[in-house]
Amino acid sequence: MPDVIPESLTDAVLVPSDPSRIDLGRAAVPVVEQAPGGGIRFSHDVFREYFLATRIVEEMTARGRSASTVTAFNELAVHATRSAVVQSVFDFVVCALSASAPNLVEMIALAPSTTLDVALPMLIESAAAQGISVSDDVLRACAHRCNQAPARQLARALLATPNLPAGLADQHAPWVIKQLQTHGSQMWEDIARHIERVLDIRISTRILERIDLDHVGEAAFLARHFDLFTTVGHDGGDLLEQLLTHLDWRVRAALAEALLGHHTITRVNVGRIVDRLVRDDDYKVRAAVARVVGTSKPPQR
């Protein structure tokens, strides 16, 4: 896999010219095996990916805080978008850097030359997927970059990061609303999953308080994910009434869509929504509720 290695590192990555010279007896038997052609090979792809990632990390660490380190990381990220194998190498690199040189991870994340559309989102996503904590400084810097220019992939990666609310503190709710305003329905499911994973009534309440019901996109998102903003023993009747009587048909139609899937709207509220929407003045709303009534799951009591 020589093409996987970033070009900026290839001058220092040493590959034996004659693999047969490697002493197979000194290697762990489960890791390497004899190849049919007489040489040796790794017994599983994961070993190959791990050791290649280790070598790349060694070279990055040797270069330290430098432009060449960031360039190499950018190159590796681009390779990873084209191959699942290289994606595994990339994940190993992120894990190894986090363990052996966490300062380099932070440097890469904060460097202005780290690509905003590929490398930085992939770094944040890989860290979150592997349970690697991202520092508050990095979260705040990335969130700021999302506000400076549309960066949907980076915003999605941040929303999948467990410690985002703590990292952004009182700026968390405003930032979430900003992404909702910037990216619209393209970000609905990401924001909804973020709120659902957090499972904190204080956070969902702060987000709800900042939603502008006069803004159609924000109100439609709230209607589509109405159940995320209600609590046990409080069905959000007043909020539901505002959505049912919203002047824009798209908001009312979004309430119909909220009846689909795994949503946990109570039986009482399902009845209110269906009863009102089947008699809505706009045929598009009536059509929306007609499409979902027959397929919606039984609501909770």
C-alpha cells in the first residue's frame, strides 16, 4: 500500500527491497505468514493497516508542529475518502496520535491549513467514533469556523461529539440554532440525533427557547421533532397548539411527518394532530397526514 502514505512522508518511510530478508522467526506467528511466492505477508489486513499507521505516526511525530505534518494529514484524509482500507489506516493514525502525541492532534485541529471540508471533519468524526475526547479549545475553534463559513461536514461531525454541550457551554444552544439557520433541512436529522443522544432537558429547553416560530425553517424542524422537546407528564400542549395553527402549511405538514418512525408522541397528542390536520384548509397538509396515518406506529399511552 505505498500509495496510501502521504507524499510528504514517502522520503522517510523505509520499505525493505527484499521482503524475504525479514526474519519470520522473530515475528509473532499470528501477525505474519509465509506468502505463496516465498516472501512474507501480514496474516490479516488489520495488522497491515495498524503497522502502516504506526509508521505514519512516527514520521508525523518526528516532524512535530510543522506545515508538513498538517499537509501529510490532509493528504491521508483525501486518500481515506476514496478507500475503506485507507479509512481504517486514518482511524488508526488518529488513535495513535491521540495516545502518543495529543498536542499534535490539537495542533492539526487548530491549524488554518487543515482542510475544512475533509480532514478536519474526519478528525472530529474519528475521534468521536473511537471515544477519544476532543478538548474544549478544539471544539470552540471548530464551532467558530462553522459560524465563519458554511461547513456542513464539520458541523455534522461536531454534533456527533458527546462533549459538545459542555465544550461550548452557554454558546451551545446559539450555535445549534445557527447551524439550523445556515443549513436548513440538510441538518435536521443531525441536530435531532444530537438532542436525543444528549438526553438533557436543560439543553433541549435552551434550544427550544431560541427557536423562532416566525422562521419557517426553525418552526418546521420543531414540528418534525416535536417529541424531543416534550417531557413525561408535560405534553407541550401550548407548543403543539402554536404549531397546529401556524400560518405556514409546511410547519403543519411537518407535524404529520412527526408521526412516523420511532417518535414518542403520546396518544393524546397523536389524536389532536390527526384530528386537526385531516380537516386542514390546505390540501397539501391533508395529503401529508393521509400518507402517514396508515403507516405510523401505535403511539405510547
